[in-house]
Amino acid sequence: MKRRRAERYDRLTHPLVREDGVLRRAGWEEALDRAAEGFRRNAARHGPDAFAMLSCARSTNEMNYVAQKFARVVVGTNNVDSCNRTCHAPSVAGLSAVFGSGGGTSSYQEVEDTDVIVMWGSAARDAHPIFFQHVLKGIRKGARMFAVDPRRTGTARWADRWLGLNVGTDIPLAHAVAREIVHAGLHNTAFVERATEGFAEFAASVEPWTLQAAEQVTGVPAGAIRELAHAYARADRAQLCWTLGITEHHNATDNVRALINLALLTGHVGRYGSGLSPLRGQNNVQGGGDMGAIPNRLPGFQDILEPAVRARFEQAWQAPLQPRYGLNLTEMLEAMGEGKVTTCYIVGENPVQSEADSLNCVKRLGMLDHLVVQDIFLTKTALMADVVLPAGAAWCESEGTFTNSERRVQRVRKAIEPPGEARDDIVILCELARRLGHDWHYDGAEEVWDELRRLSPAHAGMTYRRLADLQGIQWPCPSEDSLEPPFLHGRLWETDPARRGRAAPFAILRHSPPVDLLDDDYPLRLTTGRRLDSYNTGVQSSGFASPLRRGETVELSPEDAARLGVVPGEEVRITSRRGSVVAPVFVDPGLRPGLVFMTMHFPDEVDTNSLTIEATCPIAGTAEFKAAAVRVDRLVPAKAG
Ligand SMILES: Nc1nc2c(c(=O)[nH]1)N[C@H]1C(S)=C(S)[C@@H](COP(=O)(O)OP(=O)(O)OC[C@H]3O[C@@H](n4cnc5c(=O)[nH]c(N)nc54)[C@H](O)[C@@H]3O)O[C@H]1N2
Ligand SMILES: Nc1nc2c(c(=O)[nH]1)N[C@H]1C(S)=C(S)[C@@H](COP(=O)(O)OP(=O)(O)OC[C@H]3O[C@@H](n4cnc5c(=O)[nH]c(N)nc54)[C@H](O)[C@@H]3O)O[C@H]1N2
Ligand SMILES: [Mo]
């Protein structure tokens, strides 16, 4: 197979500013002045909401706290978001609609102590290897594992049963599981009555989804659906885990609600060993959202529409807050296209290569009057900027905390100095704030954290001291002597209705197939995702070669490869309704006919996201990265005979 040389990214070591169309080296003073001046100019001309900020899900909680405070206090807008929008915003929206809080309910240890593990739309063997170690321990102790994924992934290979469904048919599958549970009388009536609402309507709504009807739509044999339903419902303890196979769809929040319905039906939530786990993506994407780097929540996941919450922050920050939600990442890009957002501050994101329909994204970013990018590498997004600010890498060059998928806050420590003139993200943010009239003094990350603790009840009891002594603490942690149970929503099991608060509602949902329709011109379903050996847009994982690692390929089923007459390694053209790329063929027997797989890891060689569609979930704003319609063409005509 022809191996292309992956682009190697070097660390940014000094600021850059654009002059006569090109980026040139600059000193810190000049770069910071230029950055601040552009923000000031745009605010004066168009108001604070012409500003948008992307905060870094790889950076610390402390940095994310300061970043959202910069947007809200210094600029005066709630237009702040992060890559959570491209992955688990639907999980947060679905979980908070049902339970009032958007976090995963369980801790990692619990998958070791459970009877049934369902990995639904999750390639955890590749994408969450640490969590997957706990899954393997659970399996060793006797847990049964089910994998629900269109591809027979490395995760599915460990499963007792793989349910290979058609892309975008998770709601019919979940509905058929629910119907089977109800018809077999396996639902947990005591829990349903005590803790939920809307059961009768829900049961009626899934009635059309017989095992046979679901087999027709999902492609999963009726017997396998029945087996999953009975195993999940009969289990004493069961863990339902999901990731982007569920959330990167135009109806993603509905997908999430369909899975939550199953837990409500069986009572598999709110008890040790039973729960719902959306495994979060970037190392601190959970923390970024918890810190308020999202357009609708203040730090501590507190709703910005609540007057009492707002008043408390306004008092602490000595600044008025806008009583409305800001734009999310998807809406920011739309607003750039409409000329409503004219300036953007991107800290540690690479949207040029990570957004669906990337050609359109580049066009919109190109319309900005002023773009500032703060990163550790000179990314393709940074190359579009007016000012580039070099940051330290949070995971080894800064002090602070990260929050993982089980809501555990852990300390990270500075081990080495940032290269060259690069500076800590928080220091850069404070320098810009000062230039815009806000003299913030933080004597290190701990001071930021203590400010957050005073404002977020969920974090109040987590001093740096305790975090170090206890090797991390899960939220909620309201006081310095509290250690909450490792799982959430135990209240659902309490018998005294007065103490329970609100019941958890079932959702009535309908099946909505992928937006990008298959037809004669685009007959194949492209889904995109990850491999163990590479990371997201490749910026942080480029520049090393390994015999275990191949560059971008287009993965085809053996049947499709034979039908197209292509051989492994042969370059082919992949075309969608938005773009066209060339990549070598890789034949994967784990793919069913009609399904094509590509990664997002090598966009400098093959820009996969020029193919994907920006059809977004109206509730969460997440794009349908997991379902594009494509055609695969040979570059050389087939030999005659
Ligand atoms: N090695 C590595 N690890 C990573 C990352 C990385 O780039 N590399 N990135 C991190 C990030 S940011 C994230 S968000 C996570 C993502 O972690 P995952 O979500 O596990 O990763 P993906 O490969 O994007 O997608 C998961 C699976 O969804 C399946 N899928 C596609 N369409 C459907 C569908 O319609 N229904 C169902 N049920 N499944 C479907 C795909 O076949 C794929 O196996 O990984 C994190 N960890
Ligand atoms: N086709 C397709 N596209 C996808 C997806 C998919 O499954 N398929 N998944 C989506 C998902 S889940 C995600 S999360 C996005 C990821 O999209 P992005 O977040 O845009 O991509 P990354 O490559 O993770 O970029 C992270 C950037 O942060 C910088 N960085 C790292 N550490 C620090 C730090 O400490 N400080 C600063 N300032 N910068 C830092 C890195 O250098 C890098 O440029 O991609 C989305 N795009
Ligand atoms: Mo992600």
C-alpha cells in the first residue's frame, strides 16, 4: 500500500500576527494588543453577541472556568461552547431532561460488578481503552456483554452477542427491546410506578415495533433482539454505555432518550452496578461543560435562566449577565455565515478539520473580521487566524484539574515548562482580560478553583488538598466532609414520595432515518470514527510512523470490494453530495455490505469531513457525522476480460 507522509506538526513557540495576508512572528505585547483590539473593535461596531468563543476540552477545569468568564464578563456574551457539541451534547441534553443533571450515572468500578454490559454505538476497545479495562474485568468476573454497532468492531469481538444494525436505526431497535420486555412481563413495575411517569403512553407508542418489524428496519435478527431484551431486563445489575454511534446523528437527543427509556423500564439506574454511561470523549470535555463553557449553563451546570443563580454570579463577578442562552458551536458557524458573528476566539479546537461539511466551515470562518487562535500547534484553523497565541499543554505543562466520564475530578501537575515563549492558557486569558479593562488576579490555578468552589455547590467540598489525598473525588461533593455514593439518582428508589422530588419521564419517540438519503448516485452508507492509534484531527498524533499504524483508508466490506472490482491498497475516489476525496482501499470483513468506514484522523491527506453532512440535532446541535451517502469509484478503468 502506498504510504503517504503524514504532516508533522511542530509546537508553537512564539506568537504570530497576520500582516499583508501572511502570518509573521511577533512579540507577546504586539500579539495580545492586536487580539484585544480586534475584539474591542467588533464589540463597538456590532455589540457583544458578535463575539464567539470556543474553549478547550483538553485543557483544565480552571482554564475553562476562566474562558467562559472571559466571554460572559469581559465581552458580555453567552456565546461560548466547545467540542462537546460535536459529541456528547445530546447525552447531556437527554440525561438532564430526564434526571435534571447531565452526567453519566455510574462509576467505572461498577462495570466490574455488574451482570450485563451493553456497549451501544461505542468503540470503547479503541476509543476508551482505560474504561475498557474495567469492562474486561467485568467479563472475567462473569458479566455478559452485548455490542450494538453497525461494524463488528474490536469491542464487538469481545461481546457475547453482536447486534449489527443498520446505521441510524437505533430507535426502532430500542423500541423493539422495550416492547419485548413489556410483552414478556419483564419490566420492573415497582420502579416504574414509584420513579417514572408516562409508562402507559410509552408502552402504547412502542407497540408497532414487533421483533419482526424491527428486524426489517434494523437488519438485526429478531432472535438477537429478543436475547438482548431478556438479558438486560432479567439481570440483577446492568450497565448501558453509549457513545457517538448514538449521539452523532440528526436525531441524537431522541436516540439518547430511547436508551434512557430502557433503564427506566427495568430500573437499571440509581443503584450500584446499574446505570447509564455516556463515555465522554476528550480528556476534559466533561469538565469543560461542568465549568460553564457551554452557552446555557454557568459553572456547576447551573441554568443561566434561573434569576437566583444569575444574581449570585453577578454579585461574585461584579458584572451583569445576559438572561438568555448563547449560541452553540453549530449556531455560531451559521451566524458567521450570516455576518452576525464577526469575531471569534478559538482556544484549543480545530474546527477547519473537525466540523461536518468542512468546506462550508472554512467558508464561514473566512468571513470573520477577526479570528484569534490559541493552540499548542499551528493547526489548519490557526493558519486562518489574524493572531495566533502559543499555549502550554494542559496535561503536562500546567497545574489544575480534569474531570473524567465518571465525574471524578483529579489533579494534574506541571511536569515540564512550555516550549519557547509559549504561556499557560489562563495567563494568556488574563492578559487579554486586562487589556479589555478587567484586572483579574489569579495567583495560580488553585485560586481559580477556590473561586469556582464558592460558586458551584457540586464542587464546593473539593479542595486541592482533598483531591490529592483521595486521588480524585466524584461530583456532587457539596461539603468538605462529604463523600457521595459513586452513582447518581439513588433518590429514584426512595419510597417516601415527598423525598423523591420529580419522577423520571419516559419519552415518546419516532424513527427518523438519516438525512443524507441513499440513491443510485450515492448508494453506500459512510460512517466515520476512530482508531486506537490516532487522535481526532491528528494534530496531536501526527508525525510518527509505526508498522502498526496505517494512514487514512476507505474501509469496504469484502462484498462491496468484489462488486467494485477493487483490491486492498488501490486508490479510489469517494464522493458525497458535498465533496470528493481519494483514499486507498482497506477491506474489513467486520463491515456488512453497503457500509463504508473512514476515520477523521488524517485530514491533511484525506479530508473526510468534506464528505460528511451538517444535518444537526435541533435540541443539541450535534451533526450527523455517522451517516453520509457516498459513491466509490475506481480511478483506473477495470481491465477488460
Ligand atoms: N484512540 C482514540 N481514542 C479516542 C479518540 C480518538 O480520536 N482516538 N477521540 C476521543 C473522542 S473526542 C471521543 S468523542 C470518543 C469517541 O468514542 P466512540 O464513540 O467510541 O468512537 P467512534 O469511532 O467515533 O464511534 C463509535 C462507534 O459508533 C458506531 N456507529 C456508527 N453509526 C452508528 C449507528 O447508527 N448506531 C450505532 N449503534 N452505532 C453506530 C461506529 O461503527 C463506531 O464503532 O473517543 C475518544 N477517544
Ligand atoms: N468525521 C468525523 N468528524 C468528527 C467526529 C467523528 O466522529 N467523525 N468526531 C467529532 C468529535 S467527537 C470531536 S471531540 C471533534 C474534535 O475536534 P477538535 O477538538 O477540533 O479536534 P482535535 O484534533 O481534538 O483538536 C484539539 C486541538 O486542541 C489543541 N490543544 C491540545 N491541548 C491544548 C491545550 O492545553 N491548550 C490549548 N490552547 N490547545 C490545546 C490541539 O493542538 C488541537 O489543535 O471532532 C469531531 N469531528
Ligand atoms: Mo469527542
